[in-house]
Amino acid sequence: MTSISKELERILEYYAPIVKEGHQVLIGLLDGTIHLEKGQEGEAPVQIRVFSLDERLEITVDTLFQGM
């Protein structure tokens, strides 16, 4: 059996109920993103997908949408 980090365990405890209701969750990390989505029949209840970023952007949401 593979163990998971305490951080991932905390994320799953908090977001699993939201995902189970059919909502997809996207979490941004310093070097990638985690996508949590409801599993299909025969799969785990919450599917975890991790995507790395090739380049880290040093901007804020406010800066990104300032012109709107």
C-alpha cells in the first residue's frame, strides 16, 4: 500500500465532500496543479490528477486581470 503525505491527506479530507457532489476542484501549487474530480463507476471516489508547470509565473490574480 502506498502512503500519502499529510498535506495530500488534508486536501482530500477538506475537498472530497465537494468533489463527491460532482464539483471539480483545481488547486494551484508553486510548480504545478492538482485536479480533483469525481471518479467513474469502478474507480476511486475521487480521482487525483497532477500537472507540472514548465514555467512559474510570478504574478497575482489582481495583476492578471487589472485591465478588465
